[in-house]
Amino acid sequence: MFIFPIRTDRRLHQLPWVNIGLIVANVLVFFLTDRSSHRLAMSEYMLQPAQPSLFQFISYQFLHSGPTHLLGNMLFLYVFGNSVEDRLGKVGYLAFYLAGGVCAGLGHVLVEDSPVLGASGSVAAVTGAYLALFPRSSVTLFYFAFVLIGTFEVAGWMLIVLQVAENLFFQLLGTGGVAYLAHLSGYAFGFLVGAGLLLVKLLPREPYDIIALVQQHRRRIAFNQVVREGYQPWESGQPGAPPPRVAATTPTDPEAERVMTMRAEVLRAVAPDLTPAAELYARLLEADPRQVFPRQLQLDLANQFVGMGRHETAARAYELYLNTYRNDPQHEEVELLLGLLYARYLDRRQRARELLTAALPRLQSSEQRSLAQSVLAEISA
């Protein structure tokens, strides 16, 4: 049975010319060297641990031992590299790709004594960066075995973690013939660079990158702790934050009890997959349209609705967020996102114009400002 990835659910914002160029370069080099008269010459360009040359740390990345070796590397590079280039930019991605291969080569040279060739280390670095930047994405796998042919989706993080575990297992087992340590060095380099760029804010943050997921996990731990200590989030909002708005008229006791029960159900459903909690929150909003949760949970739920394509409900959740947490540092980014929803999905141009106009002077990223300006131009045309 053969299984391999064919695409991710990450939408690209521009054509990945650098990644395509790298794939073309690898293929061209393969056909230039895959002839009997050239095979011996390849040893000069492979990475030789006994006598490594500086140029070999680059040249070995473009050599492959056979068609299967080449095809496997290029397939993974295409599936994961396009999205990484989309986030890093073209120059940054090219530098990262080559540096990942160098780091993978260093990992091999420091421990192993056999020559190494192939783009596997560079591709592993790209895959590690993908894990840091897009851990919540899905990957479509194609399979065929005899008469069984089809596709299925898996979580991107699960596929990549399984790859890392497989390489680690065979490295510890001492299986020869494959540069597992080079792969592991590449994975580590890519993940650390991706996470580091997010930490120091050289890359714009996204709601579901690895840093955001770690922060959300920590917040949930702290949230659960204060709940255990007696804090009632459905009564007082979040410590240090404005209290959630309540209905102008006080509901009867049975209604209040029902709303409180529904809030508790939402909180119990909070998990890495927020779909169940979002479904429960949508029902809660139908029962009481002014119900709002602590700041980050409210934002997480609104983001989840966007991912589910439930734009109207997402807009309601974002409006509650904006009205309740007016001094939050992410306020202008939420205004931008809500303005996009109103402009492009809900056909509420006036509200979109209000939000984008208010957010524009306070947006820190030039990309965000450019986006806000372009959408304002669209709805003003």
C-alpha cells in the first residue's frame, strides 16, 4: 500500500516561485548527473564527512541517488514548501531552505562518517517550519493498494510528528542506508527557526500558529485553576477585564439558570478542537445574544466560527469581543478581520467601512494596512 501527501488546506496568497524554482533545479541536476559517465563525478559534490568542503554543504542538497529518492523529496517539498514560502517571503524562504540543508548536513557530519546526498535535510527543515507555522492545518493523503484508491485528511501536526518519530526510531535502531540524523537535524532547525521568528515577531502572528496554541493551552490551564478556586466566569467575566454585557432586562430565574448551564457546557467543551464548544456557543447566543466569554476564549470561538464558514455567527462573536474588551491589544486586528467579514461575506459595507477606517491608523503591519486600504477601496467603488 502506498500513501503520500498531495496538498494541504492552506490557501496561498501568491505563487511560490522560489519553491517551484528549487524543484526545477533539483530535477535538472538529477538529469544532468544521472548518467553513467557522470556518476563518479557526483562524489565531488556529495557531502563527505571525512573531508567536507564548504561548497559541498550546498551542492549535496541538489543531488539524488535515483528517481524514487528525487520524487519523494520533491513531493514533500511541493506540499509543504509552498505554504512556508508564502509566510517567509521569497528571499527569506530561499535563505531558510539552504540554511536548513546546511544545518542538516552539519548534524550528519558531526556523527556519521558516510557520504550523504539529497534534499531530504532541506525538506525536513521546511516540514519542521510548517509544523511551527501551521500546526492546525489539514493534509490530504492519497492512497492506493491493488484496487483501493482514494484520499483522506489528517491533521498536519500528526503527520509531521509521526515522520519525526519514525526517523528517531530508525536512528536509535542503527538502521543504515538513510541519513536519519540529517533529517532530524533539519526538522529541529526548521521548527526552532519558525517558532523563533514568531516569538520575536519577525513574522506576523496568526491565531493558530504554534506560539498561539501554546499560549491558549496555558490560558486554559490558568482558567481551569481559577474556576476550581471558585471564580465564576459566567458571572464576572475575566479578572482585570470589563465585565461581560448582560441583557437590559433581567431574565427570570429559570432562564438565568438555563443560560448559566449552557455557559458551563461551552466551558467544559473547550479543547484543542474548538468545534464542539463553538456549536454550543452558537446555541447559547440564540438563547441570549449578549453572552460573552473571557477575552481569549471569546476570540478563539469567533476564529473557530470563521474556520467553519459560519460568518454571521463569527461576526456576532467578534462584535461582542469588541464591545466588551475595548482596550485589548488585539482590538484593531479584530476590527480588520470583522471588517473583512462584513465586506466580503455579509454585504454590510457601511459597518465594514466603520471598522476598517477605525482600525487603519492603529494597524502595525504594513501588510495589514495595505489590506485594509484595498478593502476600503473595494467597498467604496
